[in-house]
Amino acid sequence: MCRSIKTLRPPALPEEATEDEIRAAALQYVRKVSGFRAPAAHNREVFDRAVEAITAATRDLLADLEVRGQAARGAG
């Protein structure tokens, strides 16, 4: 587990995670999995695509999670 990735759902965060927090977590994940802090030029495109895909997946996950004792974010 990448220790620098923080929990982005309540109650760990008092408010909804920002786009910057979500992207930062995705970047840390891709760095950990790939083993590259910054990819070489020939890997930049695939690295960036992975960050964007994981950012989107994380955003969707957080939007759809139901946390006990709290209403779903999309509800209401």
C-alpha cells in the first residue's frame, strides 16, 4: 500500500474530496505501481493516461459510495 495516499471519503475527510486531492492520489498510485516517480519521455503518454483513468475511476467510486450513517452524495 502506498502510504502517501490518504483516505478520501468521509469521515476521514470532513468535506468532499477535491479534484486536486483525487488526482494526487491517482498520481501516487501510478508512481507506486509503475516504479517511476517521473516517467521517461517515451512513457509519458501512457503514464498520463493511467493517471487520468484512475482519477476518473476514483471520482466515480467516491460519488457512488454509501457510508453508513451518511446519505449517498448523489442522493437528494
